[in-house]
Amino acid sequence: MDTHGPDLKAQLKQRLFDGISAHIDAIGHVPADLARLAGDAPLGGLGPRPEPASDGREQVAAADGPDSGRLAVAVNRHYDDTFYSRDGIMGLLLGETQYRNIGYWDASTKTQHQASERLQDALLALLPEKTGRILDVACGLGASTRRLLDHYRPEDVWAINISEKQIETTRANAPGCNAQVMNAVEMSFRDGFFDAVLCIEAAFHFETRRRFLEEAYRVLAPGGHLVLSDVLFTSRERLAQYPVFPSPENHLESVEEYRALLSEVGFHEIHVEDARDEIWRAHFLHVVERLHEEFGDGRLDLVRLTDALWTYYHLDAITGPCLLVGARK
């Protein structure tokens, strides 16, 4: 943006309009989500509203088809960039922690790091015993793997991820653990190798969730436990819209469908809890407050504030149940 030109006002208006318009176009890919965003508010009195430039489908072509190679490339590119960023909004929101999950919040939770630890602890609380071998699936930067060392010996902790870069970081963060590049839906472990499998906010990226659950069931010993957190989206169309998501086949509509899938795979003693208020809603409110604090202190300008806020409004419009899951083989 030319900050010295005579049309700075026009440039700023266009930049803000373009950013907000892009988010609304993407949300409008599913009319029900657009209605959820608008609510019951009257939309008149704001002047003429131009027709959307697109319905978001320019992104669909990149995501069509169950091409696991394409999906892995897209996921690695996205998360290797955002996970290691120290600049921009992600650096602001996540710079204090090496966790990369939404977290589990209550009134006493003050930071993203605390919330992320609480989410992992809530899942580990679903394990009746913390003994034997445990697998951390989609381990990210290894903060969750390192926290497992509070309960397990390093040689009994295993971690997998499809990103070599993230596995290297995990090895540094959790020395002595067994960290390796591996796809969660094509594990090379022998049958019955683990006593517990942990997966934090990743199954919505897998091609597919069913294949992952089948693999988790296979590598668990009889009586072993699976614990995970997962996010469902508001519609299957969302999974066809963005390159980092698998095909719409991965969509599940409700807690009941999730529980039924676990049962079909063979799990029993199934616990599926929708904790959207404690996970997404509380994270959303924390982020909005943090962004406005940064803006009020002069560390964030109006354009970046608007970009970040609309990114989160967009995510709120498409985020469904946020699940805490436990099951036994």
C-alpha cells in the first residue's frame, strides 16, 4: 500500500473490503453457514452490496479427490509454515507455546499454553492407567510428546507425523522418545504394539478418519485405549473447499455418528463428549480479546486486526462440535 499517495483512504477501504469479502464468499459456499454468520440482524442501511466475486469454488479443484499424496503436501506446506511462524498473527497467538491446538479453557485459564496443556490432560484423564507403550499421533512440534514424559518412560513414548521438519523438532523436545515420519492411516507398527493411542486435533485432516480409527484399533493391544480430541465441521462441503482437508467422505455430522463409527470399527466403552464451549468458543473469545489488546497498545494495525478477526469469524461459522473421545479395544 502506498502510504504517501493521495488515495490512501481509497486503498484502505478497498483492502478492508477485499479481505472481508473473501471471507464472506468462502462462508457463503454453504448457505446455512452464511445464515449462521448473519443471524437475525437486518442487513439494510449499509449501502449497495456488490455481488460476490466468487462462491469459493476456485479452491475446490485443488481439493477434489482422495489423493493422499496431494493432501500430505498441502498439509505439510500449511502447517510447516504456520507452526514455525514468529511473525504475523500466528506468531502473536502461538509464540508463547509450542503446542498447536485450540486448548481446553475455563475461567482460570489465562494463556494459550495453559489451555493446550489442559486439553491434553483432559484426554489423559480418560486413560484408567498410564502404563506400557503410548503413541502420540500427529505430534506437531512435540509439546504433547514431551508432556507424556510426566507419566511414561521415554522408551515407552512413540510419536508420528507426516512432516519431517516437525519430527525433527519433536526429537529435540522429547529426547529419548521414538519419533518418526509416518502416516496415521498407514502405520507400520505390528498388531497390538501399544497400550494407548493419543491424537490431539488431527483426525479431521486424515484420509480418512475411519482408516485412522481402524489402524489405531489394529496397533492397540487388547484392552488398550484410544483418546483423542477432534473437530467436526458444519457441512461436508467444507471438506471439498480447502486443500488441507480430505474428501467429503471424512465428514461426520454429529456426536452420534462419531460414536457409531467407533463402534463399527470395534471399539467399546465409548465416550464422546461435545466440549465446543470449553474448546472452540473459549479459544475464540480469548483470541478476540488478545487481538484488541494488541490493537489498543498500537502493536497491531487496523488491516491486520480486521484480517485476523474475520479469519476467526469465518472459522466460527464453519466449526461444529469439538469432541473429547475415549474408547477401548
